[in-house]
Amino acid sequence: MRLIITEKNNSAQKIAEILSGGAATENKSFTVPVFKWSDSDGDHSVLGTGGHFVQRQFPEGKEYKQWKLDLIHGLVDAELETGPIDGKKNVIKAVQKEAKAADSLVIGTDFDREGELIGLEALEVCLQVNPDLEKDFKRARYSALTKEEIEGAFSNLTELSYPLANAAGARQDIDLIWGAAFTRAVSLIAKAYGANFLSVGRVQSPTLGLIVERELERRAHVYKPYWELYAKFEHPSGSSFETHHATDKFWDKAEADTALAATADPGVVKSVTSRKNTSKPPTPYNTNSFQVDASSRLGITPKQAMNYAQDLYDDGFISYPRTDNTIYPDSLPLEKTIQSLVKIKDFAAAAHLLDAPLTPTQGKKFDAAHPPIYPTHALYPSALDGPKARVYELIVRRFLATFSKPMITESTRADIEAGGETYFVRGKVVLDPGYAGIYTYARSSDEEIPALEEGQKLSLDGKPWLVDKETQPPARLSEAKLVQIMDEQGLGTKATRPDIIQKLYSRKYVRNHPPEPTATGMAMYEAFKEYVPDMATSEMTATLEGEMDQIAEGKDMTKETVVEDSRKLVHSTFDKLREGEEEVSKMVWAGMDKDRILGPCIVCKEAGRVQEDGSPNMLRIIRAKKSGKSFVGCSGWKPDDPEACDQTFPMPQPNFYEVTPLEENCSICHRTPRVNVKTRGRAGRPWKLCFNDDCPTMIEMREKKAERLAAQEAKKKMEELDGKKKKTTAKGKKKKAAPKKKKTTTVAASKRSSGEPDLGTRRVKRAGGRTSPGNTKK
Ligand SMILES: [Zn+2]
Ligand SMILES: [Zn+2]
């Protein structure tokens, strides 16, 4: 029997369908689907591993489990082992069961470093039970799940590439060692325990640095006022139009006032100039340009863009989305692809491309492994779900654009002199949309200006006017921009970048979109930059990426030397961290402390109570030492002072809920801060929580909850009645069914899904009030 191992179940099914001509049947082995068929070559089995199913891990033993600073050096030098990934032992069993019966093996995992490594892992798992396969294993490499590609790959089987697999393996080992050592070290130093540990990653920390550096620039920005001068002129056609003074910005108000006063009727058109602009069609998509473009054109994150692209690839609609290539290889069936695409009404505007020889644009990067991302199957986008449809459409339109003509626009500028002051107006019209006809995202709307001639006299329409403005700080980096900079600086790989950004969100180093660093994120980066710069900047990690490239290319570097070098680096970096231990701890602590503050305590404000330094008392998240539970309390509280503020509020526990600040002071009731709450590890929108129980938003939320519960109760009664009826009809047939048990699960489940957690009662006390939290209402 020939065993074929793929990366995903979906690709296993597609490959079986194509190679068997539809004859393959699905069987289950330890719950893993295995596709089987027989033909003149014998029996065939295909199964997908669902990505990695074994992982690199530290050996068993207390010295590797315990989080202690003294154990870090030993952890770094530990000999890593390979073990099963939790919940995937069944995959190993299924693979080995098939391998035992196999006399040949084909590795058909994704064609990139990670796929090569998964292939190598699969091979090793197979050889454990059937060493004979060593003599007969091959590699199938394909870039799309289409008939041509798959048949081509299986009739030209190649060898597994150890350099490629080892490059991915080196990354796995290095990231495991680096992440474990510094996550433990920094968490221990900053005393951030349990669920609040501080994750530190080789690529993650310099990426955080990009975001923080921009934030620091924004904070350092000095707002500088300036003035812009505008005037309106009447046009013989009856309409009037707006013009801007030739001086872009007046930095001096007096100068602007002088220019305004000097502006006088009539305006005389001094010059009208036009210029044609040619904008070249875009180059084929590789992963990076796709992530950046999808993110900015469709308003989704690079991570979402990659997820949708992966789905589209698994469905056989686009080619492999992880590629560096921006040049179509000669082997691609370009004409055939365009022919089938333009049959779809949405893309019919590109049909004219087939009238002339195809001359696609090309980018700078070539990679023989994969073609640029292109559509492998023509279909109506409306056949796909919302965002997936838009991503597919973007890929098709971009593909068609790369064969299209440039876009030609004409911009016109007219200068008008009025009493010695010059004003101008600018317009832009599209003469030939070219590629923007199909790549509609690039098309800008025309800004037409009225027809003007030199020497023409125009009267002012009303008085000119000044607009006062101020310089703005540089914008925060969008996720698309971040991915682009990471690419330029060699941070991460095309496959890992979106996940790294995601991690910054889940560890609460950044929040909002575009990402904005939290106080913890800022403090951590600033502490690293000062005391352990290797962890903060991109140089070191970019060097490592370069070394991994060398492993992949089969040059002098081996996996062992690169991992060993990086171990040395971890040791020395860790020593440096310990030298600055006290300072790093203080800085990170201060950041985490700042992030706990939710907003000012209104009760203290009303009572005139302030902190020793005169700053207002703040409500902040506190973790009770004894119970470990979190609650909200006032910084004005003092254990022995009966007059001090004792405001406290229960809150959703951080172990189960993500709590992020929304408003320092509720915009509805103005009594307490408001936060967003989201159940951990579950999709769905967060709900807004005001700590003031009497806030109209909370009253409304309780009423809605009561309505929901009443509706559920009614439904449950109905079901019970229904159940009784059934029971009477089924009487005597069997022993008792257990409808009662269902009752409790329904209630528990409904409580969970109803959104807001049970928080007890929160009341805002007026100044002087002395009720304790959890008391019932008046
Ligand atoms: Zn207070
Ligand atoms: Zn409120």
C-alpha cells in the first residue's frame, strides 16, 4: 500500500479525489479521516495530520518545570525532546497504523519550510513502526490544489529537503528556548505571576518596540499652530469654486492677516497648466504585499487576511498563499486562467486583456518554490461568505490588474492673482482608467475644476477666510504598515508576522486598532532598550533569520551550530538582564501599576480627598492577597483611617474575563469608570460594564437579562410539558429517560451564554456614605 501524508484533512481529501478520479472513500482511524482507493498500481491511503502533531519540549524534571531565576541557565542548555502535542496522540496512532501496512510513503505536506518540517516529523513517526519505509519515501511538491498541479506533482516526485526542514526546526528550537528563558526571567523579575505572566519572544519584543517607538515620537510631538488662507471665486457658468493661497501654511498669524487684507477684487487667471500622469499597474502578490494590501483595502487585519487566504487555498480557489515570489513563472497557465475568470460577470471588464499578447508586470523577488498568489479557480464571489468573498475578489482583481495598461490621469492647476495675492485650484481627472478599471480599489474619483483661461477676470465670492490648524504627531502604525516594516527589518517570516502581532494583543502589550501600547508594553520595551538592548532591537533577531536562511540554502550553517550560537546569546543576554534586574523590575512594575488604574474616584473628588502629592485618588484593579480575587478599590484607602475612602466594587475575574478600560468616567452616569468585558477564549463582542449599579446602562442590561431569563424559563416549562407528554405515550417501553438532568445544563449554559457575568451588586456611595460593597439596594 502507498501511504500519502498531507498537512490538512482538506488537502488529503482533495488529493484523494484527484488521484482516484473520485473513487476514494472516507474511513476513520482514531477519528482521523483516511481516504482510500485501489487501482492498477495497488492500494492507496491519504491522511492529513492537521499541521504539527509532535512538538519540541523540555525534558521531564523539576529543574525544567520550576520557575526560578537560578534554573534559567540550566533550562537554556537542556537537551530538547520531541513529544506528542496534547490532543493529537490519535494522529500519531492513525499515522502509525497506516505506516505499518505501507510499503511506500509520499510526503505531501505544504511546500515551505514549515511543511517540510511537518513532513520530516511524519517520516520519523512512520519509521518508528516501519523502518523499511526509509528505502521508499518521496516528496510531492505542489502550489495549488488543482488537478494539473496535483497530477504534475505526483508524476514528478522528488526528495524531502533536510535543509528546509532543519531551517524550520532551528526556528522552533530557538524560539522555544528564547521564549521559555525570558518569559520566566522577566515574569520572575517583575513578580508577575499566574495568569499575569509577562511573555517575551525573540521576534515579539522588537515588534513591540516598533509600536512603542512611534508612540514615544507621538508623545514628544510639539503642536505648532499654523494658518491656511482660502478664497472663493465666481465662475461665469454660475457656480463658484474654492481656492487655496499659494503659501501652503502661514506660520505667522500676522503674515496671514496681511495676505488676507491684501486680497482684492478682481481675480485674474495668471496661468493654467496641465500635466499627464502615468501610474503603472501593480505587481503580482506575494504574501507580504497581499497582507498589506488586503489589510488597507479591505479593513481587515493581516492575520484575518491570511486566515481567509488559507481557506481559499484549501478550497482550491487560489494558489499557496505563503510565497515570496512576485514574478509569474513560465509554467503558469495565464491565458487559460484569464479566460475562465472573465466569464464571471464581476470580472468581465478585463475580457479585453485576451485581445493582445499578455505582458504581466513583475516585482523584484523571485522564488522558484511557489508562484505569486493567483486565482486557480474561477467562481462568482457571491458564492463565498462575506469577507472571504472580498478577499477572493481582491486576489482576482489584482491578478487581472497585473496584465492591464497603466492608468492615465491629468492634473490641472490654475493660479489666480487677486490684489497681489496668488491663489490656486487643482483638479484631477482620469483620462484612461487602465488597470484601475478592474482593480477598482486604485481608482480615485475625479476632482474637476471649472474651465479657466489665462487673463480671465473673476470676482471674489464673499471674503477670503483663515482656518487655524496645528501640526499633528505622526500617525500610529497600522497593522498593515507594521507587517511591512517587519518584512523590511527581517523580523519574523511571512508566515509568522500576523500571529506575532496577535500575541501582543493577547498579552495586553497593545490595545485598539491601530495598535496602541499599554503602560506595561511601553515599560517593558523601555526597560529592555536600556538594560538588554539585544531583546529590544531587530538586529540580533534579523541576524538569526539570516542564519536560518543559510541553513535552508544548505550553506555552511547547520541547525546544530545556529541553535548552539543562539543558546550562547541567550546566556549572555540573561546575564545582562540580571545585572539590570532591579531597575527592570521597577520599570515594568510601574507600567503594570499604571495599567491597573481605571479612572478617578468621584466620591473622593466630591469629598475633597486627594493623595499626598495633591493628585486625585484613583480607582484601580487590586488583587486580594488572601483569596487571589480581583476587585476595584480606591487609592485613597488606608487600613487604619476610618475617614479614608473605602469605595470598592466587585469585578469580572481576570482568569475568566478580559477586562479593558473603556472610559475613565462613564459618559452616561459620570460616577465610575467603564470597562469592556469579554469572556476569555471565546469569540464574540465584548459588553460594556459600568461599575455604578444605578447607571442607566446597567439598569437596562439587568432588565434585558431578566427578560432573557424569563423567556428561557418559559421555554424550559414548555419543553418539560412536552417531555411529560412523550413520557406518557412511551410508558412501559423502557426505563426512565432522564429529562431532569437536562434542566441544570440548560440553566448553566444559558447563564454562560447570556453574556455578562454575575457580579453581585455594585453601588456608588456618596461622600461620607459607609455601606460596604455587596450590600443590597436601598
Ligand atoms: Zn475614593
Ligand atoms: Zn455609568
